Amino acid sequence: MSGGVLMHILRRASRSLWENLYLNAVATGVIAAALLLVGVTLTVQQNLSALVDSWDRDVHISAYFHHDVPEARRFDKRDQVAQDPRVVGVRYISEADAQDWLLERTARLEGVLEELGPAALPASLEITLAAEAGTPGEVARFATDLEDPDLEFIDFGQEWVEHFNAFLSLLELLAAVLGSLIFLAAVFLVINTVNLVVFNRRDELEVQKLVGATNATITAPFLLEGLAQGLVGGGLALVGLWTVHRLVVVRLQIALGLHMAGDLAALSALSLLGLVMAGAVLGLLAAWLAVARFLSRAP
Amino acid sequence: MIRLYHVTKRYGEVDALHDVSVHVEKGAFVYVTGPSGAGKSTMLKMLYGAVRPTEGKLLVGGVDVSAIPRRNMYKLRRNIGVVFQDFKLIARRNVAENVGLALEVLGTPREEIRRRVNAVLGVVGLKGRGHEYPPTLSGGEQQRVAVARAIINDPSILLADEPTGNLDGAMAIEVMEILQAINLRGTTVMVATHDAALMQRFPYRVLRFRGGRLVRA
């Protein structure tokens, strides 16, 4: 492609952007809105995953000893558990420690506990698992491995963890489906908007074909327009995401005192860059499809 | 320059052209005539590659047009100028931009485009009118702009589909005189028309069609 043709393409693209300002603004707005929705969906998904990760990391297992197990065997068991690579922390809690802990929180039970005697609460090991061992399957497997005649009961909240993970998987699936639908709807809307631009200029495009323009010469200005719409749309979506995060999410978090997983995070720089690139791809794809459709029908 | 061998163009059950064989010499001026629906426009559309023959062979400048892939049709069209009854001018582009479009898509430098646009506007009697817009021009002037656009890259063939169909008598004569002048410079000119008076005033070879068949060559 010669320099002259390149100049022609650039001139056509810039001129068309200006001449079809309204339609181009609509296409850009549609891209921005779609990417904003996708961005919000991704942000929600990312924060949910972070929440799950943080809860996974905090998976604790309590293993309660029989009363008649000597303290030396309890310590042996503690040391044995600590050797397991899946374990990041293990703490021995004696009957007395357990009683103190309970009394700290419910002083009114003092009389009851005195009547029950020092063996009212069993000694236990409080085990913290590594994040990678925090999935329901891994926790259950660890609990099975832990089983021992000295241990009376192992509590790892199996049912709750399974239900919660199933719920989060469903949420992630919904977010993925919703994000895909939004993206497809955006492609459809942008293609139709670019179709309007092409329709608006069909007389000019027909004449270009008749005087010997190549398909590439006709298509390229539209691709540049689509690229510009996508990049500007992506940029606007980032501004929208920042606005939503600063003005809505953070204020809501403060107002509701939501600090379950730390501050609700915005998308990473890489994800934001990906969002802008998705805008560029969306703009290019829509422009290419619209012009290809015209060219397939042109004489 | 143009050769058709047993060319048929069929739309469904209807033959728009039927078994047409004809030869047009280089530098000739030829009328394609006949009543509405005779096949005049189909014949011209085939020559610039907008329509492909269903049967037969069509050579333009020695090249088999029906064998050119759609994506390469631009090569043929750069050697053929086309003028339409409805002018096909772009209303939002001025006269100079309309005329220069054929050079612009080739990547011709702007200064060269400007020079050649001025020259060709002189040929069609519109010198100094390049800054005006098509809607402000008369029908005859618009058709002269269309002719200027068609000849700016010196095509070897000029096809005109009812170029005087929307013009009154005086304007039609003006346009025909321009086409005649272009033909005298060596360009093969083929004009589709059903204006008998015009053909009498500018007598050239006539290809007469009726119902898609060539009845006089």
C-alpha cells in the first residue's frame, strides 16, 4: 500500500469521524456502556474471589481430645500435625485454656462451669490450613487423615463450606454468563450502529468501488474509525469504573461498614488495559463486519 | 476492444440478455439502444463487472471479465469510466473532490490531483467551478461533473448509461458533444440511450436490443 493511499485512508477516517459525529458518538457510547458493565461484573467477580480466598485461608479445624489422653500424647499429636505440609499453624488448647476463653466471653457461665468441673470442656488442637488445602475436598481429606483414637471429635464445618463454595461457583457462573451476554449485545449494537454509518455513506462507497478502489482501501478507514471508537469507548469505561468505585462502592463500603475482605478492590492495571483492548477489538470487529456486509452486496 | 461471444445473462427464468455476440473496435463510438427492459443497462453493467454473464464469454481489452475474481475487479474499473443517468455524485463533496475521487483512491498526490481536476473540468466546460457542491448545479452541469470524474484517469473505455435521460434537449446536446470530444481523443465510448433524436444528431454505430436479444449490430 503506497504512502498516498495511506494518506487517503487517514483523511477519509478523520473526515468521516467528524462528518458522522453523532453516529460515531453513539457507537462510542455503546462500547463504553458495554465495557463499563463488563468491568463492573469483573470487579464484583474479582472481589468475590478475593473474599473466598480470604475465607479459604482462614479455614480452621478443631480436633477435640478424649479426656483420658495424657498430655504428653496430646503434644505428640500436636507436633505430628504440625509436620503436615498442609498445615500452617497448630495450637494446643488445654481444658483450662478453653474454660478461660469461654469465661472471658460469658462470665455468667462461671457457676455452671464450676459445677461441671475442670473437664467440662475438652482439650483440643486448633489447626489452620494452607490456602491451597482450603477447598472443601481438601479439608474433608485432611480431616479423614487426622482421625485418631485419641481424638473424640473433629469439627471442620464441612457442610457450611460446601454450601458456600457451591453458592460462589453459581455466582461466578452467573457473572460469566452475564458478562458474555453483555459483550455479545454490545457487539450486536455496535455492528448496527456502524451499519448506519456505512448506510449513510453507501453512495460514496459505491462510487469508490466503481472508480476502482480496492476493498482494502474502502475498508481501512472504517477500521480506523472502529479502532478509535473502541479506544475512546474503553477510556470512557475506565473513567466510569473509577467513578463507580470512588463514588459508589467505597462510600457504600464505609457506610455499611463492610470490611469482610479488606477494601473492595478495583480491577488491576492489566485487567483495565485488557478492557480497553477489548474495546478496540470490539470496534474493529464491528466495523469489519459492517463493511464486509456492504462489500458483499456492492456491484 | 470489447468482444462478446454468445453471452447470456439470466435472472431466474428471464433472459436479460440472450446469446449476444458483438465486437466493438478500439476508439469506436457505439450506441446501445432499445426499449426499456431490452438489456441495455445489463450489457453495460457486464462491461464494468457489476454483473457476470450466465453463459458465454466477455473480453474487455483482451481480458476475460467473467474470469476476474470480485476482489480484483478494481483493476478492470481503473481502465473504464462510467457515467450514470442519475450522475451518482456525492452531495457532501464539492465538484473537485467528486472528480478527484478516482485519483484519490489510487493514492495520487494531492497536487497532481488538483492539477488534473482543473484540466478535466476545463474539458467539460466547468473550469473554476471546483469549489461548488453538486446540489447547487444544474442537471447538465452535474452530468458534466460525472463525465469529468469518469475520464480523469484517462480510461480506454467510457460507458454512459442513459447519460442524457434526466436532461433537457440543450443540456443533452452539451453532454453528447463532450462525449464526442472524448471519443475523438481515442477513447472507446459506448452510450446506452433510447433517445432517437440524439442518435440522429450524432450518428454512430447502433447496437439495438429487444427482449434481451441483439437485433441490429
